[in-house]
Amino acid sequence: MRVPIVAANWKMHKTVSEAEAYLKRLVELVGEKPPVELVVFPSFTAIPMAGRLLSGTPIAWGAQNAHPEHQGAFTGEVSVAQVADLGARFLICGHSERRHLFGESDAFVGAKVRAALGHGLVPILCVGETLDERRAGRAWAVVERQLAAALAGVALADGRNLVIAYEPVWAIGTGVPARPEDAQAMAGRIRAWLQQAFGKVAEGIRIQYGGSVKPGNAREFLALPDIDGALVGGASLDPDEFWAIARAA
Ligand code: PEP
């Protein structure tokens, strides 16, 4: 059975003290045994504090980004190895903002996924089409290309070591989520692709939906057969809203 995974991507929000107040409130809300796996993705600056505050709680944390090279002349970058050194468990790879605003290629995303796995982190691999690609009937072709490039040569011993987030680009931060039937159709195709690629291990890979998930619509997505959680941006910035979404799972 796949345990649902609900993740908070704060993006470039919150000072360390704001992050601390949020996490204290979330720890209080979540209690000791939440029925879902919860992950928060603070900015790098708040990660050490988050690691200290969340240790011993059921809430995991990770990094929104990292560079796949171990070390080197990459001014301003933080490596996967450095993030792993802080005790992170998860790494977001291939978020559409990284792909579209920072020009990350499929190959670079794949290097990050492999570096994450190599350092014992669980990659949350984001895939998803733009509105033009969907209108042109190319949504699956784009998602398939992103999966194939990011997961080429990856061997998985356990499906829990990989999470896929299906995030249609046009639904991120717009307030216009995908229709649940479209999200399910895509998640079903992703599941079938993963089965071809990884065999039985694929049964343990969780697939999240992301794109304008809110407390009011979370249940519709989280009840879908091939969706095992959500990656949440805007609505995750408030701990009560984020917890309301997690409870819907
Ligand atoms: C995201 O950034 O991954 C995301 C899904 O954002 P939002 O929930 O704001 O659409």
C-alpha cells in the first residue's frame, strides 16, 4: 500500500523566523502519527533551523533545488551532497519554474535525480506540459519525454525512493487546477510507464498531483486511484491550510 505524501513547496518565501513560527504551528497541528507522509521544502536559509526543529517529529524536509555536481566552481550553487549533509530526505527535481525560468534541460534534471538517489535522497521528479502543449495534443509526449530523460539509467531497489509529481504548468500558481479526470488520466499513463520501466518496484512509487491544490479541492485529487498525494505551492504557505490539505488525503 502506498502511503500518501503531501509536500509544501514554499518557493522563495519566509525568513528564518517566519519559517520557525510556521513549523512550530505545523508540529502542533500534526501530532505524533499523521496518516500521511508530510514534507516541507523551505528556502536554503531556513533548512538548518528546519532540520533541528523537525528532528524527532513525523514531518520530513528537503530542498527545493540543488546542483548535481559534488563540488566545484559553481558560484552561488548548493550541491546535492551539501543538502544531504544537512540531513535532508527529499529533493525537488525538474520543477517547472526551474525548467522554464532557469532553463534547466531534461538532461540536467536527470543528473539531479541521479545525484539525489546517489546521496540517499528521494527525488520528487516534477513533470508536466504547458497549455500550448496540451492544446496541441502533446501533453503525454512531453511528460513521457521528461520521464525518459530524467530516469534513464536509474535502478530502483524500492519504489519509495522515488516520487513523481504531475504538475501541468498552466495549473501552477494560477488558481486553475486540472480537471480531476485529466489528472487521473495522466497519472494512469505515468503509472503504466513506470511499470514498464521498473517492473514490480513501480507499485511503490508515489505520484502526486500539483497545481492550484487548495483545502477546498484537495479531496477530489487525493481520492483518485493513481494519485498518492499533492505537491502544494501557494496554499502551503499557511500551516493551517497545508494541514487541511494533508488531512484530505
Ligand atoms: C508548485 O509550485 O509546485 C505548485 C503546485 O504551486 P501552486 O500550488 O501554487 O499551484
